[in-house]
Amino acid sequence: MKQLGIIFLILILGEFSNEISAQKKGRAVVCFQSDMDCADCEKNLNEYLRFEKGIKDLKVDHASNTIFIEYVEKKNDDKGFAAAIEKKGYKAEKISKEKYDELVAIAKDLHEHGQEVHQERD
Amino acid sequence: MKKSGILILIFLPFFAVSQVLEGVVYGNDKNKKQPLPGVNIYWQGTNTGVASDDTGTFKIRKANGNQILVVSFVGYETKELRVDDLTPLEIVLEPNLKLGEVKVVHKNRGTYLSAIDPIQTERINGAELHKAACCNLAESFETNPSVDVSYSDAVTGAKQIRLLGLEGTYSLLQIENMPNLRGLATNFGLTYVPGPWMESIQVSKGAASVLNGYESIAGQINAEYKKPDSQEKLFLNTFFGASGRLEFNGNGNIRVHKDMLTTGIFVHASDQSQKNDHNGDGFLDEPLSRQVQVLNRWKYNNHKGYMAQAGFSVLTDDRLGGQTAFERGMQPLVTNPFGISTENYRLEGFFKTGYVWPNQRTALAWLSNISQHETRSFYGLNHYDASETRFYGSAVLTRDLDMPGKHSVNTGFSFIYDNFSENLYNRQMERKEQVPGLFAEYTFKPGEDFTFMAGIRSDFHNLFGTFVTPRMHLRYNMGEHVTVRASAGKGYRTANVISENNYLLASARPIQWTDDIFQEKAWNYGFALIQYYTVWGRELQLNAEYFRTDFQTQLVIDRETSAENIILAPLDGQSWSNSLQFDLRYQPIERLDMLLAYRHNDVKQTIGGQLMEKPLTSRYKGLITFNYTTNLKKWMFDYTIQFNGGGRIPRVHEEWMDRTDISGDFFEFSPYTVMNAQITKYFRYWNIYLGAENLADFKQLNPVAAADDPFGPHFDATNVWGPVKGRRIYLGLRFNLNYE
């Protein structure tokens, strides 16, 4: 029981520290719409982009065809990331964070819908 | 979220002119296509979706705007296809072994338990192989709860693995699904498989499929090398151990003709030329060694059902151990220091090919390998020289008996040829094993949640006669969270009495044996229960398993009956192993993978007429591993702690041992703990790792008995139960370049 408590504590602290890092100063966010279409492309792009200069957080998603990047403002800019994505052969159309959230939500919704279809058939 | 879905539903199909697209969905189950019912098929960005019927068939309306078809099913990788016309589709889904996973950004978990395979199998992939430094198959199990690795003695550096508390010889070792590393390669074979060459390892416990032969009494370990048609272009690894170990590995893939004909070249070299004697007993803690190995493999795939692979490898391995003063080139004489020298030369080739008929219901495969191995060695004054030529060939025909693939059959034949020639104590031994065999296996799989597999084989051994091997496996998913497995089967094994036990020559007592070849027989029964739950948004996996192995005949090493000899004799009485294991896998905080495992070993054997605990075997093993990666996986931290239980040390009973002042330590070893840690920093094309093995520097005291008088009557370097080497710090670099 005591150990469970400790695990729980670590869990809370972990979440808390993530919260703090998300609000750090000097950070900027940029989102792109792309044309990956496949899970392997997502993986390749993710592998490449995570070593871009200044990058602090990255979400590449082929289902919604979106890329989310959080980075240190001084170290890189939107153009730098767009160039990196294009270098790998994919489209990099800059979109707003709102549009990004929307696209991700639609893709997720569809995915959940898919899961429901399966469960009904069981 | 629901609202936006409805919005799309309203807007999208307005201008659509519908046409109907048809197709069939199959699941790729062990390279066989099984029609998949209940698969979700929908157009990306729409809510137009259908599910496939019992034969895997589906029909979906295609509107003008619809282009990307998404095909998804729990337990399989989601597939997205660009569809431009109405040509009927045939879609094959690859199994996604993390059953029920919802695709978010995920850590690549190193080891996982399959929920689909009917046999209890742990899959160790590239991510896990990065957690331990290097360098070969023996060292790839340090973070694994099921496999124990130990030294067979204190002087040769030979390593043994144990599965279910039983020696590695009771597990079928395979490379690329073909039996390998047996006979003369038994003692050092695990070091012949360089870690960086491997793509993955599968460890399955209990009886294996009859397709792989009559062996595998405790389980089966299969190592897959990197494939020449993979994305990898070039990979290099260098390793520096603070104790003087140097390693270099590299492999490169060349696309000779598009992705149809590809070749891979692998090289490996390792060197230990620094003498280490940290416990000051005058004996090297590890032998000086040099190993060079080269492999070239080819793959042809016409992408229309035919595939062929072939390759060959060359290896030389040279070890020199014993007293620190013994130098290369010295003769084994009483007037010289005590030396142990082993030289191995090995040539290997393999060829495998397969064809899948266009109807996807029938497949034919051929697997074969050949090896030529030579050993020249001496242990003090005793010489052991041997050579072995071995061939293995197997043809398997796979056929689905009905359209949805509920019933399928594998049948075929195999042939083993093993020509052995060895010489010990000036006694020359020659023998030839020739074993043709026939096998058949039936699989019943009425749905995703149930598999029943029954197999039987009959082998016609030129020395041991005809014998029959029955095996059975069952898997059942009880609802979403629980998978149960049961297995039972018989196994046989040819014990090469001397070559497998020649490390016993590192003792003053000569080996006494009657037959130089012997057949071991055992039954194995197993039961496993795996549970998956989502706790605080992350998957918790619990596994409990029990395996029992019952030997009918066995070769027993008796070091306790006679003060003059170590006796290798057939079992007279009972011998068994009970193994009970629990694992828990979870991510307590994001990106921190945790594994807690505990195994209880109850291994008993009749030695010299008395049923007792098998010596030098830990009664339990506990393991905790942590793996943490930073957000973008630029840093990785690994920590492993192993708790090894105590056990029995074999001693020949002498009267003075009855004295009350003889401490219990003389007959028993105490529990001990080993820790490993590693830090890896990733860059785009390369990564660097720094680590330490045996961090707490735990060493077995006096691993060599009578080390000051190695030619005397009490010398013995075979009573080894714990680490001989202390803390070892290492540093390595890996470089890799991929095809786009």
C-alpha cells in the first residue's frame, strides 16, 4: 500500500513537472499540415525532425496529417522546420494551432468510431 | 469531437456519385494469409465505414472525393491505401503484437509478450538490444526475466543460459528459424552471435512447434539477423571496455537489383588482450581472446510469392586462459604455468526458400543449413580436439483447409546429419547421426480469440531407433483483458557427452563416462495467464506462468559421489524442474518503463542415488528494470537489478566435513545482487553509450579451488555460481545510415 502511494506521488509529480515545462518562456509553437498518409512516413519524419535545432516537443501524426512543433524561439524558426519537412519530401503548409487541434480531433473521432464498429461486432 | 464528426458527415457526401468498391481483407498470421472478419474499413476523413464479413469480404461505397481507404483491426497494423479506381482489392494486414493498442505517440517498448502467438513467447526487439551494451547473444538477456546467464566455469569464459532453471542445452537455439549452435558450438556458441547483427530475439517457453524438430525441452530461443532488404544502409558499432575489451561490428546492405535482389555484409571483430586478475588468485578472470567473423547473406524476393535467401559465414575464435603467467605458444607441461587454450574454426552456410500460391491458401518452404566446426583445445595437461560436420534440412507445406482459414495444416519432412569426431585422454570417438523425420501439425482457429494447435512427428534415428514426439498448444482470449495459454509436449535431445561438458576438464578430477552419445527424453507442461489493463491511461501487463519439466532419461553430472572422478552417467531415478514466474510491466510515469519479475526455481535431480537440488542453481531470481527516455528520445537511461537466490555447492563427502565448525558457506552459496546501468545519447545519425556492468562489484570469492596448486589433486574451477568478473565500465559508439 505504501509503495502504491509512492508510485502515485511520482505520478502526480511527473504530471506537474510536464505542466511547468509547457509554460516556459521563450518557447514558440508551430503547426503544419502535411501529406504523409502512411505510418512509416510518420516514423521517418519523426526520426528526422526530433534532431532539429531548438526542438522541445514534437507530434507527427499521419492519421490527421499534421505536425506539431514546440521549440526555443532563439534557436530556430518556422521556416527552418518547414524546410526540414520539405527536405524529407513532404508538404509543409503552416496552419494555426486551432486548425491543428481541429484536424487532430477529427482524426481521433474517426479512430474511436472505428473501434466502436469493431466492438459491436463482437 | 462528436460534433465535428457529424459536420463532416453532413458536408462531405453531398456531391458524391457513388460506386461500389469490393475487396477481401486477410491477416498475415505467421506468413499465412487468414481472411479477417469484422475489420473496419472506412474512407479517411469521412464517416463512411463498413466491416468485413466472415470471409473477410467487404463492399464500400466510393464517392468521388474518397481516396484514402483506412483498414483497421484490433491486433493488426492499420493500413491506408490510395484508391483511384474500382479494381477489387486484396488487403493483407500485418499483426500488431501490442494487442488492443490505441495509436498515440508511444514508446517503442523493448520486450513484450505476444497475445496472438499460441506459444508463450517473449519478443526482444532492437530497442531492447540497445539497453545492454553489446556484444553478443549471451549478453542480450541481462534485462530479460526468463533467461539466466551464468559462467560454466571460472577459466574458459564460456557462458551458459538457463531457461526454466535448466541448462541452455535443453532449449533449442535457432538462428533465422533453423537449429544452430549445438554440438561443438554448445560452449561458446552464444558468443558467436554478435549483438549488433541481430534484429530481434524470440524466447518461447515450454514445448515448441513440431515443425522445428524434436528438441526444445525447456523452450526455444530464436535470433533473427538483420535483413538485407531492410531500411538500414550502414551500421557501425565500436565498443571499449575499461578491462581491455575492444569490439567492432558493422553491417551494410546493398540493393543489387531494386528491392528484389539485396545483399548484406556483416563483420565482427573482438579482442581482449589485457590480462585481468582482480581477485589476485593468479588466474585470469577472463581469458585473453580474439574473434573474427564475417557473414554475407543474399535475399531474392519477386514480390509475387517467391522468395529465396542464402548466406555463408566464417568464424575464428581463440581463447587463452588459466594462470596469468601462461603465455601464448607455451606448451601444456607441469613445469609451465597452468594454461587453458581453445581454438575454434567454423564455417556455416544456409539456404531457405519459399513459395506462396496465388490463391494464398498454400505455401511451401525449404530451410537448410550446414556447418563445419573444428576445435583444438587443452585444459592443463588434457587435450581435447574435435571436428563436426552438420546438416539440417526441412521442407514444410502449409495449407488452409477451408476458405476463412479456420483449419490449417502444416506437414513436411526433415533430415539431420551430424558427423562427429573427437579425442579426449587419447581416446578417439567417431559417430554419425542420421535422422530423417516426418511431421504434421493441425491448427484450429475459429476466430481471433481461440487457437488450438496439435502436432506430432516421428523420427527415425540411426542410433536410437524410431521415436514419436506429440505436442499440443492452446490459446484463449477470455474477454478483453485476459489471455490464457496451455501447452504440453515431449522432447528429445542428443547429448554430446564430452563436447557439451568439456569445461569440466578445468578440474583435477578426470571425467568418467560410458557412452559418448546419449538420448535425453522429457515431458514439459506449461500454463500461462496474461492480463492487460489500462491503469491511469497506460497499459499494465501482468503475467503469471508455471512450467514443469519431467525427465525420463537424462545425462547427470555427478561431482559428489567420487573423489577421483567427475561422473557423467544416465539418470537413475527422478529429475524435474518446476518454474513459477510472475512479471509486471508498467509505465509509472510517462516514458518510464518498469519491469518487476520474480521466478521461483525448483530443480531436483537424482545424483548418486539421492534426489537432491540441482547444484549451482539459484533457487529464485528477482529482476527490476527501469528504462527512461526524454521527451524526444534524445537520452535514454537504463537500470537493471537482479536478485539471485542461493543454492547448493556440490562437494564430495569426506569425514572432516561432518565437523561442526565447517560453515554452511561450504555447502551453500548465498543470495547475491547484480546491477547494471547505461546511458545512451542519440544524435541524428549516431549515438553514444556509457555503462557499467556489475555496478556493485560483486564477485564470487575463490572461484578457483586450490588456485595455488593447479596441477595438484584439489584444483577445481568448475564450482562457479556467481560473477567472476567485477565491475566493468564501457563506452561505445553506434552509427547508422538508412535508405530513404
